[in-house]
Amino acid sequence: MAKTRRNTELIRDFILDNIDDNQKELISHVASKFGISRQSVHRHIKFLVDQKILIHTEYGQYEIGGVEQWSETLSISDHTQEDVVWRIIIAPQIGKLPDNSLNIWHYGFTEMFNNVVDHSEGNRVTVTIKKTAYTTEMSILDDGVGVFSKIKNAMNLLDERHAVLELTKGKLTTDPARHTGEGIFFSSRMFDSFSILSGEVFLSHKYKNEEDWILENSKYQPGTFVTMKLKNKTERSMREIFDKFTDNFGFTKTVVPVRLAQYGNEKLVSRSQAKRLLERVDRFKTVLFDFSEVEIIGQAFADEVFRVFASGHPDIKIYPVNANDDVERIIQQALV
């Protein structure tokens, strides 16, 4: 019974997640993916319509119902307290949700808003909340210096892409006296989707994806624009995410997207590139190097990571993941 209920939830979540795509193909897509009949898909859609989660528009299409949107611009000062803003302004707009969902929103908002107050050097921040019968989405836009630019300048990095690489590792802060550098890392993994747009760089993360996605933004975005989205009845909990990356000694595990160490079309072949990838990973006990979208690496690069660094840090466990056959072969050669 539990398995049947879970499968039903997966089918309906998939329909809702893809309802904005080509609806003419959606029925057959769902039927094929889950091995069910088209009639069964229509029954699931009818249920969602009856529950007013989906509405049938006058144009013969479906869209998610119960859309509400709220936005407010707030002044930033050194005395702005994120917990007060949450309790008085934001929580009432989020509304009634299951405790686990509300806890995630509490954590995500207060962490991101605190970053604005302490780091942005801006004067104003606009918070926008869009709610549907299925999801809640929040955006936080400040008029400050931009998160990637600030990290780049504070750490004397090559460019903002290098700042993104450091940010995705976790434990990064430009103010270590007041921050642990964990807020963005954990927030990005709690929500269904999480993104940061700043300057000319767009960073996003989707739940269940180990890697972060980075794109060049064609239009310059002043300040920092953060978006977070979560299903209203998610089964996820804060504890589940914390437990995945922590142990009795705290935040000890990280996933490093190796491809972010690349610039343009260059290949990862040199020891200097490897050293850039390895910066600050000695702060963790377990490091997973994610080789998704990395076609090939050089012998010197692999040797620096998997022999030289590993030999110098025997207490740190490092693992390659999602490596293709060519990359795996070169890594194995470094281990011989």
C-alpha cells in the first residue's frame, strides 16, 4: 500500500513539475515514463483538478492553481535582525505549511537575509513570495556589491567563476569572525531548486543533483538575486540534509564540481589547475570530486589531486564520482 501511494505521489509530482512544458506531449510522456496507460494519466490529472491544484483554463490548457504573489522592499541597516523580519513580515506571508517545510523556509530565509545585512553593503532588499497550491517560491534581491564579486575581491581570485567554485565547496565566508560559511551550502541543498544570479554569473542547484550548474549571464545583474523554491508538502527535512554532510565533528563532507575549475574550453591538465581545485578542501574529512561534464584530464592534474594531495593528507578521504572511462583510467594511473 505504501509503495502504491508513493508511486502515485511520484506521478502527480511529475505532472505538476512538467505542466508548463508542451502539454500535448505530457500525457504520452507520463505514460511512457511510469509504464501506465493514457487513461491512468488522465485520472491523475482529474484528481489534481478536483483538488484545485490544477485548473483548466479557457484555452484548453492546465495550469497550477491558487497563485498568490506578495512583494515588499525593506531598508538594510546594521541593526536589521533576520529573525524579527522572519517572524513579523515573512512567516505570515509563507502561511500554514507542514512543520518540516516551514522549518526549511525559516532556515533558508534567515540565512540568505543575514548574508544581505552582513555582506552586501547595500541599502535595500526586495523580498518576493509566489505561492501556488503546489509550491512556494521566494526571491531576495539586494542592491549591494554582488556576492561573487565580493568573494573574488576578498580572496584575490582570478574571476567570479573561481568565486563560484569556492562557494560550492562550503565553509566559505568573507567574515569568519561572525560566519561559518555554511548557510548557502546547506540552503542550496534543502530546496527543490536554489539559484544565485549576480554580475555575469548564474549558479543553480537542484535537489538530488550532487553538482551545481553555472552559466554565464548575458545581462549584467547588479547586486545579488537569490531564488528558492520548495514543494509545499515536501517530505524533506532540515535534519536529513544536515545528516548527509555532517557527523559528530560538524560539517565534514563536501562535493566539489570539478568542471568549475575549467575556464572556457580549456582542459584540466596542469598542477596549477589541480591546486586551484584543492584550495580549502583540507577543511573537510570527506571530499567527493564530481567529474560530471569533464571529458578528459591530464596526468599531472590527476597526480596532484589523487597522489600528491592524498599522500600529504592521509586523514582526508577523497573519491572521484561520475567520471567517464577516460578520466577514470587517468586517475587509476595516478594511483599506481
